[in-house]
Amino acid sequence: MFAFIMRRLGVLGVILMGSSFILYNLAAYSGDPLAELRTSQDPNRDFLMISLSRELQLDVPPPARYFLWLKGVVGLFVGHADFGKTREGATVGADLAQAIPVTLRLVLASTIIAIVLGIGIGIVTALRQYSRFDYSMTFVSFLMFSLPIFWVAVLLKQYLAISFNNFLKVPDVPLKALVALGLASGIFWAAVIGGSRKTFWTVFALATTIVASLIAIMDAMNWFLQPGLGPIIVLAIAIGIAYGVTQLSVGITNKAALKSSLTVSGATLVMYYPANWIFNNNPGPLGVFGIFSILITVGVIAGILYSKIDRGPIIRTAVITAFLSALILVVDKFMHTWKQYMETDAINYRPVPTIGQRNDLLDTSDFWISSLDLVMHLFLPTVALTLISFAGYIRYSRGTLLEVLNQDYIRTARAKGLTERTVIMRHAFRNTMIPLTTIMVVDFAGVIGGALITERVFGWSGMGTLFYRGILSFDLNLLMGVFFVTSTLSVLANLVADLLYSALDPRIRVGSGA
């Protein structure tokens, strides 16, 4: 294994060096940083041209200049990396250090959500092939996959930001909107649950009635201005999480896992008021970490107490339930901060921003208000990127799972009497993940590359913006700095994918062959 990794790193290093050499020379020969000065009427034109030529080392041919740049980059291995300076005189390393966290905050959440939703919905559509839900999700995925991101972003700005902010001035849900939302929910849940025609219309009627009634109650209680879950709803959601996670993890028939998860749900209710006290008196990451730690510890202890054999899956189930339940407590705290956040002068009842990374006029001394502001600025870009990205995962996971379900070993597993959940989750799903691994790893590597169009539309300054600025201004050092970071992650992603193959498929043993 070690020899395989070293060999692959060597090959990937050669690929990285070769691609960077080609890009450097193509970029150097394609533009002239002195073009504007050559046509300038400035009396100091010659002096400025000489000064810029010396600063950018334009007197050195691009092939030789590349190795001067590479010498500074190689200093990374001794802790003194030098990516050069930008046209504005700032160091490229400083610009990268500012852009990378912005890009991670912008793209990472949408990538994770797209992967989870896309694979989950894709698996359901494969298991219910040619059903109403399958046709609906196929249509939605093709539609989202074909839409340009800037058009989706403009629609989201109009309807989820401007229109919603206007609605919050006088939060009154009209009857037409109430009926439309109820019908949309009814169609969705009826398609998801499926079944006979009678079942379809029964679920449709129930979902439509329940959702329309809930929205009407929320409107009457002025919930949109003062949202919150409360202990009872938190308990109900935690119990739902317990049943859902148990079913997916080990099956609902595993009583030990179910009891462990339900114990965590009870602990979530017990922790409701203490958690709010901790959030109010210890605002900050430490308080949030404390709540997660307490519930996860309860999950581990419950898993150990309720299980006599095969403790690993039971503890895993309880820990996942604890993590999601703690997340619900954090969401509830954000909801209780909503009214205070909207009433600030900087927000003035328009909480959904359409541009920028944060509100500079907002007082950042309050942890929850400043965190909610960051979340709200992330909302629209995350939704836009998720809608575009998750469609591809639906199609990939659906096609791959359908192919796996037709394999002989799946028919053998069913013939042996294994439950359908065991066949799908333990046998089919694991093999479905093998081809999806490459896509996921490459997507995670591409996260740092930024989303150029999304950054431009929503006014963020990340890696995509740096790349655009480097091309527009013929800033070779800035362009190569962005390329070095993104390409390094891309080639390392291929190595990680190879290693994950061996973990997912026991038949693959990297490095064991000749």
C-alpha cells in the first residue's frame, strides 16, 4: 500500500508539473501586461513599462520564467512558499488565504446537501422504477440539470428574497397561496409514498389538508415573525429521526438500536431548557460543541447499555440520532433569534439578502445574531448550487443502483431470505457507491475551485473571483496560484478515489499486483 501511494504521488506530481508548465506558457503568451502602457500618452510611460517589466520579470522568456515561479512554490515543502505578487502589489498567498475560507463557506454546504439529497432520491427512484415519483424526479432532475445557474439565481433572488422580504412586512398568507402550497405538498407526498390509486388519493388528501392547516395556524399565530419549535415539536422531530435513522442503519426490527435512539430522543427533550440556558449564557462554538458532546455521549452510553452483542451498529445508530437531534436544538435557537435579528436597524425586516457575504452594518458582538446573518447570506447561493448539482446525483445513483439490482448476487441474497432492507442497504447500496465515489471525490476537490458565476451573481469574493481577476488583468502569478491549489486537490482526489475503491470493494487491493 505504501509503495502504491508513493508511486501514485510521483506520477501525480509529474502530471501536476506538466500541466502547470503548459498553462503558465499559454497564459504568458496569450496576453501582454504592457498593452495598455504601449498606447498610453503618459509622459512616464517608458519608466512605468520598465518598472512593470522588472516587477513581473517580463524580460525573462516564459519557459524560463516558469521555473522561477516554480522555485517559490517548491518552498512550500520547507515552509516558505512564495507564489509571487499580484498586479496590485499584494502577495498571492494572502489573497488565497482570504478567498479559500469564503469559497469553502459558499460551496461546501451545497455540495454535501446535493450529495445526500441526490443519492437518497436517486435510490428511491430506482427502487420505485416507473412509478409516479420516478417520473416526477426524472423530470425535475433533467429540468434542473439543463437550467443555467445565473437564471436560477435571479429567480431565487426575486421569489425567495425580494418577495419574501415584502411578505414579512405584513405576513398574511392569502387563500390562493394556502391552496397552492397544500396541493403542491399533497402531490409530492402522494408521489413519494405511491401505492394503489386509492392510497395515492388518500395520501394526497391528507397531506394537502395537513399542510394547508399548518400554514394557516402558523399565519394566525404570527409564526413567521416569531418562529420556534418548542419542546413538544422538538421531541416529535427527535422521535421521527430515531425511527428513520434506525430503519436505514440496522432496521426497525432491531429493538436494541431503536431503544437506544429513542433514549436519545428523550434526552433531547430533557436537554431542551438546559440547552437554551447554555446557548444564552455561553454563546459561541464552545456552547454548541457542549450540547453535541452531551447528546452524543448519551447515545454511546445508551448503545452500550441496550446492546449485548454487535454493539458497533447500535452505537453508530444512536450517535447519528444524537447528532441530528442536537442539530434540531441549534435550529430552534436560531428560530428564537429570528425576531431579534429582523428588528435590528441593519436588517429592518428584510432578512434574506441578495448580495454579499455578510452585513457590515450589523453588530457582531452577539454570536447568535452574527451567525444567523452568515446563514442567511449563505441561503440563496446554497439553494442555487444545490438545485443545479443534486440533479446529476439523482441520475447517476438511479442508473447505478438499477444496474446493481440486476446482478446475480442480489437475486441470490433475496433467494436466501434476507430482508429487502438488508439486500438494499448492505449489498446493493455499497456497490452502488463504488462508481459514485469518483464523482463525489472530484466534486469535493472542486469545492475549493469556487463557483465563478454564483460568486459574481451574489457578490462573493472567493477562488472563482480570483481566477476571473487573474485572467482579466493578465495577472499570471494570481492565475497560477489559483491553478496550483485547485489542480493539486484534483490530482489528490484521484488518489483518494483509488483508496476508497479498496475500502468499498474487498476484491480491489491497491498495490498488491505487479
